[in-house]
Amino acid sequence: MKLEMKDQPGQLVAALQPISAVGGNIIAVIHQRETLAATEVLDVQIVLELPEEGSLPKLLELLREQGVSVVRIGEQRLLYECTLITIGHLMHTDLSDTVDRIDTTGSAEVTDLSLAMPAINSPSSARITIRSTTRAEMKKAVQILRNVAEQKDLLIIEPLEGI
């Protein structure tokens, strides 16, 4: 959610209390107060999880009662992202099968794929970005990719910072 509120002490708390009241879980709050800003309005972005579908209308009502304007609402289910490199005969080993094995989990998806093929019989490389619902699901998706790589004789280069 992107919210707008008065630039006054206590307004951020006024926006967060309704989330708690409907049983929401705050994942991240992005708020940077510009000291030189000429406006008296603050923009705040909040990433949250709501317990059930019916809680969003109640949350919106409570926010309005607090004087907080909801500028934008977006649903993003896949919150965790990891980018890996695969090297090998990707096209000859059915790249779509590799992607499908991750996508069919229902909790992780390949959201970006960039392929480089230097020559017909040479190994190709792909940058694969996976997004998932939780860190645990990301670990499962990466393990699926590792298993596929072992079966298809592909090399996986994983991020240094870990999964």
C-alpha cells in the first residue's frame, strides 16, 4: 500500500494501528521524511499481509477514520527473489521443463529469464530469477533447480550472499 498522511507526530502510528486491529502482519515500512520538502504530506509505503480477504475493506475504513489516504493498493504474493546463473546445454535439455518444475510448486515462479546461446553446439547460459512466497519456499525452489541441474548435467552459479 502507498499511503499519504499529514506530516505530524503520531501519524505513522495512526496508520499502523488499523493494520494491527484487523490482524495484519507488517512486513516492511518504507518512509523517508524529507526535511526540506515544501509539502505537509508524507508518503509511506507499507508491505503487509492480511489474514483474510474480508479484512481489506475494514482496514481501508479504519485508515480513513484516522485521516490516512490510501493512494495505491497492489497485491504482490511473491515477496522473495533470487537470481542464479545456469550453464550447459539448456535448450537441448528442455529449458521449459526446467522452468515448469519450479513454476508448478505454486509458491515459487521463474519471473525473469535471459538466455545467451553462443553457437548451436556450445553450452548456453541463462540468468534465472525466481520469486517465492517465503524464504523456505525459495530454498525449496532453488533445491529443485539444483536437482534438475544434476539430472541434466548443468552448472548452477548461486549468489554469494546465500538463499
